[in-house]
Amino acid sequence: MAGITPLFDAIWDDYMFWSLVVGAISFGWLYHHSYFYRSEEGESPNIDKIEVGVFPKEYDNLKLEVTWTVIPFILIVWLTYISWAPLDAVWSQTGPDGYHGSECENGESSNNYIDPSGYVRSDCYHDIGIEGQQWFWEFDCYDLVDELCSIDYAAVEGELKPHLMLKAGETYLATMTSIDVTHAVKNPDFGMMEDIVPGQVTYLWMPAVGETSFLMLCAEYCGDNHAYMIAQITVE
Amino acid sequence: MSKNSAPRKIALVAMLAMAVLVVPTVTSLPGGMGGADIQRAGCTCHGTLPSSSVEASISGLPDSYNVSETYNVTVSFSGGPSTDGNMNLGGFNLWASDGTFATLDDSAQLWEQNTNEVAHTESGNDQRTWFLQWTAPESGVNVDFILHVNSVNGNQGNGGSGGDMWNRADVTVLGFGDPPLPEVDPFKVLATLVVISGVMLSIVVMYIFYRKNPDSFDWENFAPWISEWLTSTDHKKIGTLYFVQGLFFLGVGGIMALMIRMQLAVPGNDFISQDYYNQFFTLHGTTMIFLAAMPLIAGFANWIVPLQIGAPDLAFPRLNAMSFWLQPVAALLIFTGVFSGQGADTGWTGYAPYVVTETTHSGVSMWAAGQLMLVASSTLTGINFLTTMAVMRAPGMGWFQMPLFTWSILVANLMLFLSIPAFGVGLIQVYLDRTIGTAFYDVAAGGDPLLWSHLFWYFGHPEVYVVIVPAFGVISEVIATSARRSIFGYKSMVYAMAGIGLVSFIVYGHHMFTSGMSPTLRFVTMLTTMLVAVPTGIKIFNWLKTMHGGSLVYRTHTLWTLGFLVTFTLGGISGMFFPSMALDVHLHETYFVVAHFHYVLVGGTVFGFFAAIYYWYPKMTGRMLDERLGVLHFLTAFISYNALFWPMHRLGVVGMIRRTHTYYITTDDFNALPEWAADWNMLISISAFLFFASNLIMVYNMIKTLVRGEKAPADPWGGWSFEWMTTSPPPTPSFDPHNLPELKDANEHVANEPGVFGQMFRRLMVEDDTTEGGSH
Amino acid sequence: MSADYHDHDHPSPWGPHDWGHGAPHNSWSPLVMSIGIGIFLMTFGGLFTFSEFDMWYLPLVIVGIAVIGAGLFVWWRQDMSFDGTYEPMSAGVPFKNIQIRKVGMWVFLMSEMMIFSSLFSTYMRYRQGIPRCDTVFNRGLFDPVTNPDGWQDGVAVTCFEPASHLIASSWWHIAPGAINTFALIISSFTIVQALRWAHKPVGSVDEEVRRKRVYRYLGATTILASLFLTLKMIEWFIGFHVPAIDLIGLHEHEIHSLYSEGYLINNDHYQHHDYVDEATGAHMVANIQVSATLFYVTTGTHGLHVLVGIIGLAYLTFKAWTGAYNPQSAVSIEYFGLYWHFVDLVWVLVFPFFYLY
């Protein structure tokens, strides 16, 4: 599965590998037993001497049971381990300890890049604002210059929708608020989404690494025109 | 329905589905402008682009109209390439959402005999102004007018005249006097289908009554028979009632799912509007979880648990009747909105604060009230079953000699019982917010929307395990009986179920990964959610090991069990993608989620209960089901089911989000879903129809065999538990209370004495020594 | 479908299923009660829609309550038809020889506990998350986002106003709540006394004395429970008058009800006499909807449990008056007592959280 973000693809591939291993074991086992241990026509042997009203003889093997408790447990510990590190990258904190540094000074550039493990790293980030409302988005570039962030409208299937233009190589931190109900910003190409809860402020990283163009969607059901609550984002 | 004709009928249904789904195409004819979707897609007038230099105007319309009055309307335009002296100056198309047009001269015509659409004629395209009459509708609805005008640059024919320009104008005329009529068309469809199903259900009931004794088919005999059903407190009768209710609403929820799939078959479809779509997916979720899955489980629990533990009935038979009768009344409340066009449109999760805003439909209050009754019903069921299993096990049956289905019901009820009060309190808060105006979720007053999410998912996550764990019980019974073996690792099966029950309470945070939780909590929930895989894995491996060295008898219920193992394992594997944050932030709220939970809920719960139906139907009715029809049902349903849900995984990964009535396919202007996504959606929709149709085979099978099926012996499959000891169907009371059966044990067990917890509970209860035990 | 079973030894006018006592009777009551609950919830939603009142639904709401009452009556009437001495007993471990209904009662209380836990969770969430009004106004700790310059004329500040700020402001204000606490504790004692007298072995006590003691103790419990609800109504809606008693230095004054103090779920412009802007002398106003909502709904849910208790007690008292209780049937009082102790315990938590703190 290619093409969401390098981080997503890397973890996805790991998960797919282990899924295939688990699937191969389970299904191989299932198909073998359901074929090999089928009963012949008309044959119905009573292997464990099952009798109505008698609790059947117990059939167990502690070693086996412990095996398939411990091995899946080790597997999930491993999966948790590889999913753990991205936690900091996905919801990176701001400041020198984070992945995206502090807010850019005037004229400074993020110079973001993807490091070998798939995380996006930047020197600094730019603040932008997103406000959700039934049923449209409103962007705010604050005091960023037009080259970094500009807003106009674009026709999407005949209807005008907000259009946010960002610059490739820059990292943005969206400060998100909602004035009525819960919405969610979903940026398919950045591989990220976050809810916007009224009465709260939430944040979402938008690392614009390469040039792309996509539709930003509302991913939390918010009423009648939920499907039409879209905006176009272009990174150039 | 024979084996040969069934696929033909299914193909017919699919073709019908295809026919309905054909996209309407735009037509453009000489001497007029029009087309079925000119209002939506814009004018195709001479294939040119809209231009703001053309000004369309419409005069003569009032701001608000009087009912049935006739108005003289003038349509005109200025600007564009149209110049005086040319032969062809321009054209127009005027569409109104209501009312009727009449022409005054031969310069205009009704478009394709639609009285609400009018266009110029061939002789009318030499002018820039047209005169018309419009008669207002009889009701007071607001009327939208959409005018397209075309400014033509001369006598150059109709096609490809590059300089032509067109523009559009929108006018809305307010209606007053009568209140606007609600638009209920899709609901009429649903309501009609529900009523037809209800009528069919009553006919089936009457037919069954008739077949019981054809000579006594009159009211004098029917009244006591039906009142016996309405007042019965017998666990078997109530189980049957649950069962009928569950299957009925499985059908209703299925019909709603079909409407959803019709809408999504092609992008930008307008089969149903977003307003209806939202109500359909809300009610689909609520119906399937609360009115179909839960009653089916309760039905089997009612029927089988007392039989398996050797009890004459449940501990509180009348409370049991109460649990049941709350459900159909609650269903009526939940569906009240549907019949007035104001059904709940919040999603089954009903996220605050949307659920308490006035932009929702008024049916949301009734939806909350109905679910409140279901909460009461589940609480009573929980009390009843927990007590029954604690106190009414037959002599010789300790906790660790209970059949696994009974264990699964115990675990499920314990989970449900401890989690559902939180949901009930949340619903009371929503209901009060919407009625007397309390401020639990009023954001302006300081209300916190996340509180609802916490209360809901504290219940909601155990709830999905409540629905799946009884299916585990069924599979454990069926696979052991079919393989002619005792279940592998009985105790680890019980501990695994108990483990799932415990873990279920601490994992719900993964539903809220993207709602601003703290990173620490995110990590904790990630770990606990991953943990669910361990007990589930134990169960799957134990089932597989049970088959080892067995002799698998291929009955229909065996097929469903193997089908369950396949689909549930797949659903379990896809579930492992969600706890991983970096994957979840992309997959959250996409069709990947939809695919996952349908794989575990349909492939798990529903397949499990199909197995249960084929397994216990002979016990419940005394008739064997038709095996050939059963196999046909399994094959068609299993294939169409996978074609239905498997593609959804891929759609989710490429970013198709749930709960939207339409979706965007990449065009030249913007990037969205890839183009193949539209074809895949069509495939999914067709498979949905096939899946629905294939399940009708089972219904037919059940009715057919009930009337003229082969008589069933007491123990048709060779199980060991008490239910196979009584006759099929069992007598009432199921076991003689003065002469209860006693469970023997093939293993050497110590005598049953209460353990540490048992002793503790005993002391808590204060044994009463002055009362004589037993009956007198 | 199944063979009908008639137990001819124990004919019952209520249905054919009276196999051995305690076995199911056929009953219309579940169906009737369910329909009643449905009518009630539906018409109540019409009576109030987003706090707008529509009086035309009132008769229908009453019809709903009447139907529920009819269902309940049928239920009880069927119970009274049996002699009250049979009690189904548990068969297996670990509850052998413990009454089934007692186990059921404990299980029921478990779910009740979860209901009140959820309500208290809601309370704790808001109590923690919203700053207290007196901290905001009296110490000037305004939220820098919503009120950066402090209080502005006419703009309500969202803050938490605990009911205790009114109730615990004087001894007289808290008197109804305090008396209620004692009333409930005493009623827990009286119901145990009723059980004790009903439980005394046959022969050790005169049956007439037993009858009188049991119904008097149960009656006392009923009266105490009614006192609880009465005082609550006074505290919420009516208020009371304190006369002048010179002897103890008491001067005449009115104690206002919470209603007349404006402590209401829809009050987004609440004024308290403490909250005065020192610069202008104007009253500072608060949006207290959430705090009032929590107070009324949580204590109201408890009050509803007391109301259900009163209905149950009325039935028990009537049954005791007919002399129905003896050592064998005394367990019914015990089951009710379990519920009643639970209601009492909840109050012991509600009182400090909502009246004192």
C-alpha cells in the first residue's frame, strides 16, 4: 500500500506482514483440519464418548494453551512498540524537543524533510487557523505572507469551496475551533485527522512536504450537508 | 424455491438493482434547453461556459405568493454576444420546484410535458424576452426558480458555436398560509415496506395458527391463542417473540442498508437526499444493534439458557416478559420520526452537542426516549439472567460445568449490565436537554461534548463485545458437537471470555483517539486495545484445535461456523490496525472502519447466530430445517457478503469517509478518490442486494419447515448439555421443578463447595434460617 | 407449539402456568406497562420541546402515567393472590438456600450503583472543569480568553455556582436538607424494626401485637419518606418564614426557595447578592445553567427513588395492616429494606456533595 505518507506506509507494511503471517497460520490450519478431519458419508463416531447429561471429558493441553497465549502477547507487544514511537511524531509537541521546533520567525523557512524512519522534521512551523461551522470551513492565514499561505475559492463540482494554498517544504500548525457542533479536519494526503470540539481548541500538524492537491474533508458527522463540508488544499 | 431457480432469481434482483442505478443523462435538443439534471449540473447550452457578462432576470414574481394564484412572469436577459438583427438571439430554460407554468404564445413551450419546466421554442429564439404564466401551488411551500438563459451570437446552428454564453439566476418565492408539506417520499417507501413486512408477518402468524388446527380457525379460538402469546411469561414463548422481533428488524435494517447502498452506488447520486440519507444510516445502526442483534441474542438466551442449566424457567418470568414488551414499544418510539419525515439524524453514536441542537430533527427526542426504554429492558434482562445463572443451575452443575453458551451469556450480561447504566444516564441527559432545557451539553453554558463521548463509549465498546461474545458461545457449542469432540481447553475458553469482558471496560478510549486526549491516555488505550487480541486469539486457536483428531460432520451449522472462523479472523486482524496511532489517524472514520466492524458484527455475530438458528431450530420447533436450502443460503450469503464488505477496506485506505451521502471522484480540477472507487461502490451495492436476497432463503426455509418439516428427534446432532435431554420442542415447564435433572461428570471433580468469592457473597446475602427452603 | 401444562393442584385465576408456587402467571401487566411508558415518554417530549411548553399534551402525559399505574396495579393484584408464604430458593452453589429474589435485589442494586456513579462522574467533570463563581467574581480570576478585561456590563460569565453557596449560607437555609438527612437515617432504622418484629418466631409474640408493630413501623417509614419529599419541595419551590423570637435573638426573616432565588436550569443571567462590581456597584451576572442542571437532576433522580420507595411503602403498609407478615413472609420487607438502605446511602453522598461543599 503506497502513497499515503512514508510513516503510514512503513507501519502499514509491518502490520500487513504480521497480518499475513497470522492469517496464513490460522487459515492454513483451518483449511487443513476442515478437510483432513471431515467425517465420511454416514459416519458419525463418538470420539470423546459424549453423552447427554454428562459433562464431557476435558480435553486440554496446558502447554499448547500457554503457547498461544504467550506468542500473541509477544506479537502485540512488538506491534505496540513499533506503533509507540510515531505517537510523538503524530502529535508532536512544539519547542526544541518536538519534531517541528518553535514558530518561525519572520521570513524563516521550515525546510522540512522526511527522515529515514518516515517522520517529518522541520526547523520551525507556521501558525494557521481553521474554523469549522455547519457546513463550511474557514481558513485564517494570520500574518503569513501570501507566498506561504493564501486563501481563495475554487469550484468543486460546480460549487464554490474554500481553497487554501500552502507552500511545499513548509510545516503548518493548524489551531482549530468550532462555533457550533463537533467537526473533524481530515487531510487524506497528510495522513492525519483531528476532531474540532466546540468549547475547546485542538491542534493539527500539516507538514506540507511535497507538491500535492487534495480535498480536505469533514470526518465527524455534523448534520445535513456534512458531505459538502469540504475545502481544497493545494501545496505548491 | 429449488436449487436451480434460486440463482436465477438472485440475478433478477441484481438486474433490477442495476436498472434503478442507471445515471440520468443530460439531453440537449434543438429548439429548447433542458435536461433532467440541469438544476444540478448546470447548463450544457451549446457546450459553452457560463459568463457573468450575461445577466438573466425574471420579473413578475411576488416575494411571497398566494396559494393557487396565477402570476404573469417575464423572463429576459441582456449582454453576451447576442446582437440585434441576428436571427437567433437566445434561449432560456426556467424550472420551478413547484406550481405549474402556462405559455402565452408560441415563443415558449412546456419542457417535455413537465408543467414545472418551460423553455423557448424554435420560433422563440429570435427574442430576448419571453412572457409566461405561473400558477402557484396549492400548499404554502417555498418555491425555488432556476433560470438559465443563453445568449447566442447569431445564426450559426445549435452545436459548437463557440462564442455563445449562458448564465443562471436563482429566485426563491416564499409561500405562506398553509404550513409547508414535509417531503416524505423515501420514507413512504420505507414505511410501505415496513407495513408490508408487518402485514406479511401477521399473515404468517395467522397461517401458522391455521396449520395448527385447520378446523378451529375462528375468532373464538384465535383470541385465547393470541392473548396467550401477549401475556405469556414462559421463557420459550418469550424467546420466540424476541426471535421474531429480531428477524423482523434485521429485515428492516437491511432494507435501510439497501437504500444507503443505492444512494452510494454512483458518486453524486440523488436517489435520496442527504436529509433522508442521514436518517437512514442513523436508524440502520440503531436498529441493527438494539432492535435486531440484541433481541436475537436475548431470544436464544431465553430459549437455551434455562434448558442448558436445567432450570424450569428464568428466576423472574414476569420481569422477563417486561424486558421483552419494552422492546417493540421502544421500536415504535424510535421509528415515530420516520413516519413523519423527522427521524433521528445524529448517527447511532449521537455525538454531543449536535444531538442537543435544534438543527437536528424533532425525532431525535423520541429516538433517545426509545433507547432509554431499551436500556431499561437490557437492565431487567441482566438482572434476570445473572440471577438465574447464579441460583438455578441444576444439581451437580458447578460454575465450571456450565455449557459455554451459558457462560457467554453470563459474561455478556455482566458486561452489559455494568455498562448500560452510563448510557442510560447519558440518554436521560440528552432527553432532558431536548425537552425541559437542562444544560448538560450546552457548550455556551460550559457543557462538555466529550462527556457524552465518554459516557457513550464506556457503554458502546462493551456493547459490541456483548453482541459478539454470545456468538463465541454458539461457535464453541457447534464446533465441538460437529467435530464430535469435547471443546478444547474449556477452562481457558471461560477465562478468555472473562478476559474479554474485563478488558472491554478499559479500551473504549480508542474511539476517541482523535478528539484531543492526552498522549499518556492514548498510549494506555493503545496497549489495552491491543490486549483484546490475546483472549480472542486463544479462542480462535482453541476452536481450531478442537477440530484436531475429530470427525467433522458437515451440516449447515458447521458451514456457518467455519464461515464465522474465516470472517471473524479477518475482522480481528483488521481490528489490529486501529490501536496503532499513526494508522488510526488516517483510517479513523473511513470505510476501513465500516469494513472492520461489519466483518466482526455481520461476519461474527450474524454468522454465529445463523449457525445457532440451524443448530437449535429443531429443538425450538420440533422440525428439522431443509439442509439443501441451508447450504444454498450459506454459499450465496458467504460469497455476496465478502464481495460486499471486502472492497470497503481498500476504499477506506484511499480516504473514503463514512456517513456522507456522496463522495468525490478525482477530476481535472481536484484530487479526491481514484476513479476505480466508483466502480467498486457499484460492486458493493450489487453485492448488498445479493446478500439481502440470499438471507430470504433462510426465512423461506424456516417457514416451510415449520409447516411441513421433518420431525426432529430429542438430540439430532449429538450434544451433551441438558437441552438435548428434553423432547423437541420441550414441555412447559421445561424441567419438572420437583424432579430436576442432575448433571453427571465424566471427569473426577471434587464436590461442589463455594469458593472464596462464593463464601464472601454468601455472607453478604445473610442466609435465612427461619424459612423453609423449596416448595411445599 | 408446546404442550400446555396445567397444574391442577394449584389452580390460579390468573393463568394456566401456576406450576408449583412462584411459577409464572400469565400477565397483561408487562404489555400494559410498556405501552404506558411509551405513551409517557412520547407525550412528555411533546409537552416540552427545547423548554417550550405545550399544554395540549398534558392530558396525554396523564394518560401515560395512568396506564403505567394500571399495569402496576395488575402486577400487584396478581402478587397478592398468592398466600405470600412461598419463597423460591436457590438450588446450587454458592447461594444454596438463599432466596432467589434476594439475590436478584442485590444484582439490581449493582445497576443502580452504576446509574448514580454516572451522575456523580458528570458532576465531578463539571465541578473540576468550570471555575467557581465566587472565585471568579470575588477574586477577579476571569478567564483570559472569554473575559480578558474582567467583567463587562450585561455579559454573563460562565462559572460554577454550587447550590451549597445558597443552601449552606445560613442555618435556616440548610435546615430542610439537614432534617431530611436525619429523616432518612431514622427511616432506615424504622424499617429494620418492622423487619425485626415481622421476623420474631411464631409463638414468641402475640400475632395482634406483631401486626400492629409491623404496620406502625412501616407507616412511620412512609411518613418520614413523605416528609423528605415535602421538605424538598419547600426548599426548591416554596421557601418559608422564620418568626421573630427575642429570647434567642432571632429576628423575623424570609427564607427564599431556590426557585425564587433564581437558581434555575435556564438561568443564564444569574445574580447573587455577593456578586457586585466594586467599581460601578452593578450586579455581576453568571451563566449557571450547568450547575443548576446538575443539582436538580442528581437530587431529582434521588427524589424519584424516594417517590418509588413511598409507593412501595404504601403497598407494604397496607399489606401489613391486613396482617400478612409473619416470619415466613418477612423477607419482602427485607428486600424493600435493601433498596431503602441504598436510597439512604446515596443521600449520604448527595448531601455533602451538593448541600455542603
